[in-house]
Amino acid sequence: MATLKELSQIPEKLTGGHRLCAGCGATIAVRQILMGTKKPVVVGSATGCLEVSTTIYPYSAWKTPFIHNAFENVASTMSGVETAYNAMKKKGKIKEEIKFVAFGGDGGTYDIGLQALSGMLERRHNVLYVCYNNEAYMNTGIQRSGATPFGADTTTAPKGKVKTGKEQIRKDLTSIVAAHHVPYAAQSTIFYWKDMVAKAEKAFEANGPTFINVLAPCFRGWRYPAEKTLEISKLAVETGFWPMIEVENGVWRFTYKPSTRKPIAEFLKAQKRFEHLFEDKNKHMIDKIQQQTDEHWAYLERLTSVTCAGEKPQA
Amino acid sequence: MSKILPLTGDHAASESMRQINPDVVAAYPITPATEIVMSFSQIVANGLADTEMVPVESEHSAMSACVGASASGVRTMTATSSQGLALMWEVLYIAAGMRLPIIMHCVNRALSAPINIHGDHSDGMGARDTGWIQIYCENAQEVYEMGIFAVRVAEHKDIMLPVMVNQDGFITSHAIEGVKMFEDADVKKFVGEYVPNMPLLDVKNPVTFGPIDLQDYYFEHKFQQAQAMRDSKKRIVELFAEFNKFSGKKYELVEQYKMEDAEIAILALSSTCGTTRVVVNELREKGIKAGMIKIRVFRPFPMDEVAAACKNLKALAVLDRADTCSGEGGAVFGDVCTAIYNLNEKKVPAINYVYGLGGRDIDEAQIKNIFNELVDIAKTGQVKTVLNYSGVRI
């Protein structure tokens, strides 16, 4: 694992001048992930904020080969790219080792791109898939997705006189990916740069498909001041809203665990997407979210304990 | 001496693929194209081609993987039918818009609903505006030859568009014919090595593929794409000349059968042309000046060639094996009328027949009836109904 100073000297693969928002979590996630390999890397992106803001023709912010195809198919597109690489390598037309990474938002990954992702994992393509998860369709204007948490206010599951935002819990995509028995799957978030880069390094070096689910706060959609992106990212982990886990060859472990988890309300109150939950009539929902968070945490604890196979369970 | 092998249309396609030996094939099974995917997988399993297969989980992913592979700079092929082509729809436009020379065998089959697995052109005709070059084949021999020819068309540096090689589901795809094969080495030489321009995998010279293209550039790029399709006609004619020299065939964009002095003619695509040719021969024996026009290359549309073929006719029937459901019949008819209206001083009376949907047989009797109607129109100059249906219980 490189030091911060060493990381700062790695040439940027996503250069400045792109049109993503100041305070965008996705951009930070992409830069941290790309610091995870020193080998040449080919980037694929699903349609979304990242793609539309970094490739406005005739400009491109990418200093590395980049391909965008459509919304739901970055995993299949990169399957084709990686297969072409194997074909060329077999024929001796390419000698060097190249790494492949696919970026998709939560809409393009949890929802419309889930089938393509599952196919890519099952076929064992050597591609790292990174979901930059901002918990809604932000590019089209904050619509609910399968990653949107219970109670969040979005434009297609809005709060109203009789509704209180999203009525369902979010999908546990990391577990779904892990069920493909891939060599490496993880969750992380951008405040923990060291954790992010370490996980990216592991994922890039694994032999087979890998996956990192990165919580990438979006100040426009979550409605907090733009300069608070990293603080929100940290709060998500400290409250247990976003557990820092990894699944390496079937072994689940926490890569970081807060000594005591802060109440979930601290994470919720920092964002206006949950503002309505603090009205008297909705306060029971906060308790419900706390309960959901605790239950999921306990589930992960059980998983880490039963899969550790001789490893010492992490503190 | 080249061999003659007993092959179905599907196996003719996979044999051409074996000889081409593409770098990547991404495909998904669907009747009646499954046999192509199956037999080519077996070819690879037996080491007769060293293609990398991507056995995808859907046709949408098949075309998406083809886009990724082709953009990477390798020769890429696939095969599908009907619902599979429909599921690919979104990515068909992207493959063409990104100017990727992907080759697809499309075994034409009816679209749902109601579900039907048999041959008609509703899949291919629906995809006529996706920006793919479309070739329609009459029999397994043509499927084999056009499969090979398509590589040169798609990869021509002035074309760079994907090519769809169409054949009729079951009628061609599952019927065994004697197919005259080229030698492996000759095919290898004819298709040559694919040399990509600015491939994605050139990591030292990074290129951004699929950028967002707004009001100030999109139109120019679409114009260039449309221009490439327009210009491709001339290049395809040149490539036919080269292919004909290679194969001893006389392929053109449009085939004319007994059209030199024809007064009435049927214009059709694919396997129906075989049946029509038989009827033309019979009518000729009776002294009726009948002929047939077969469109081989439907996209780019051979406007001049179609108009020229129709120039001296007294009556024309255009056969469509798909209904646009526009209320006005088939797509081929519309395009043929555009050619005649734009280019011919004398507008031949033309009628449209929609036929054979969902694999309904088209037989000699139906073709004869259509010619009989053309005889009447030629005599009177009067068209009773422009849009007609053949072989349907109304």
C-alpha cells in the first residue's frame, strides 16, 4: 500500500476540467480506484453523470482508453473488451498486461444493468466493476433506485401529504455479487482513501471478476452543503449505514469497524433527503431505520464469523 | 477443385465463420439462429477456429459485447433472430453510430405477438433504419458467400459500418442444400487481416469511445454516418467486382432475371425469389413477358438500380414479407415507389403484396395469381387495389 505522498505522484488518469459538480463523490471515487493499479487500464462507463460530464465532445477528461456504450451494458461491453484483449494476447498482438475497470452508477448497476453485471461475473471476465453508488438516479434528477434507502425523499418516491419517501429497503447488491463467488467483492466509501485504494489494489490484482460498491455521496441529491461530501461519507460508516466490508475468496470481513456506532439519526439529520423523518409524525421511521441498520450489521457479523474459516474474527 | 457440402443455411453461416476465423464471437441462442451459435461453438471446441467466444446472458449483452470487442480492434461476429434482434435494438444503433464493422447473421423470423418461430422479415425490416448494411440471401449458397463478402464491406476504410446478412428462418436456415465451398486459404486471403484504426486497446494512444455529442457536433456525426451509407453503394459495387472475380459469380446490388424485355415483374427478397424464378420460366414458355427483380443489398437502398430495372415495365408487384402496420403495407414497396417516383419519367403502375407472415408458405400458385393481376394491369393500366395480401384468410 502506497503512502499518501506516493499516491499523489501517480499521474492522473481522470484529469481536471471535466464538468462534474464541485463536491461530487463519484469523481473522488474514480480517482481513488484508478490509483489502485500502476498498469495500463482501460475504463468503461455506463451512461450517467460520470460519462456525460467527462466526455463532452470534442473534449475528454480521460487520459486512459475509455468506452461508453449505453446505460445498462457497461458490464457486457467490458466483457467484450476483455475478450478482445485475450484474443489479441493469444495471437501475440498485445504483449503487455492491461487492467479493465467498469464504472456504473447505482441505477446502471443495481437496476437496469444487474443482468449484464451478473453475466460478466458468471463468465469470469477479468474486470473490476465499480458501482459509484449515490443511492438514486442523479443524472436524470434524483429518481429512486434499488439502492435508495428506506425513507429517502426522491423525485419518483417523494415525500408528500400521505407518503414519506421510499417505502422499501435498499437491495443488498454486495451480497448478490458475493453470491457469484467472485474472488473479491467489497464496500467502501471515499472518506477512507486508504481503504479505497487498498481495496482497488486487491481487486485489480485478483484473478477473475471483482466488485467494489462505493458509497459516493451526491450533495445535489442528498441535499447537504457541497463541501460536506467527505464528512457525510465518514458519517455513513460511523453510524453503520455503510459497513466497510470485503469478501475475499468467500471470507467476509470488516476492514474497518467504528468502536461504537453513532446513532443513525446523525447520518439522516445531516441530509435534507431525510428531513421529513424528523417531523413528529414520522419519527418512528428513524427507529425503524436504526433497527434495519442494526439487523444488517448483525447479519454481517454472523457472516464474518461463519466464513472466517480459521481466521481470527476482526475486532 | 472446391468441395460441395450438404449444408443448411445456418451451417453455411457457421462454415463461413470458420473460414473467416473471427477474433471474437458474442452470441446467444434463439430459434432459428441457434444452429449457427451451436455449430460455431463446436467448431471452436474442436480447435477448427481460435475465436474467443462470449456466451452472453442475452442478445442485448451479445451486441454490447460485440461493440466492446470491435471497438477494441478485433474482427467480431454474432448471429440472432427475431426477439433477439429486437432485444439488441438499442445497441444496433450504437454499433452503427460508433462505425464498428461487426458482422451479424440474422435468420429472419416473425416478431411476437403472437409468438411464432417461423420465417418472415419483420425483424430485419424493422431494423432497416438502424444504420446497418443489410444483405438478403436467397439460399444457403448465398448465405455462405455473403457471410464472407460482408467482412470486406464492413471493414472497408471508407465504409466502416456493421453488416447484417439475412436469410429466411427455417426455409433457408434449416433446409439442406449443396453448398460449393471455397478453399480455406482462399477465404483467408480474400478477407485479409483486419487492421483497426485507433483501437481502444492501444493504451499508448488513448481514445475516448462513445462520448456525449451535443447540439454542436451530433448532427455532423450523423451526417457523416449517413454519408458513409450513401457512399458505401459505390464501394460495394467495387467489392462485388472483386468478389465475382474470386468466386466466378455475377453478384450485383440488384439481380435482374429475364428483365431485358420484361413487361411485368415481381420484385422480392430472399428465398421467395427462387419460387418466383420458376414461375417466370413457366410464363415465359407461354409467351408472357414476365421477369423478376431481386434486391440483394437492401441497405444502402439501391435506388438507381431499382428504378432502372423498373423503367420499361407496364406493371410491377412488390412483395413484402413484413407489414409495417402503417396502414400502407410493406417497407420494400415504399422504398421501391420512392425510387420510381424520383428517378423514372414513366411511373409504372405498382402494387404491393404482403405475404408469408409467420412462415406461411408462398407457393407457385400465389405467385402466378400475382402475375395474372399484373397482366391485367399491363393491359388496362388500371390498379384496383395498391395494397394486397396473399395467402391469408380474410
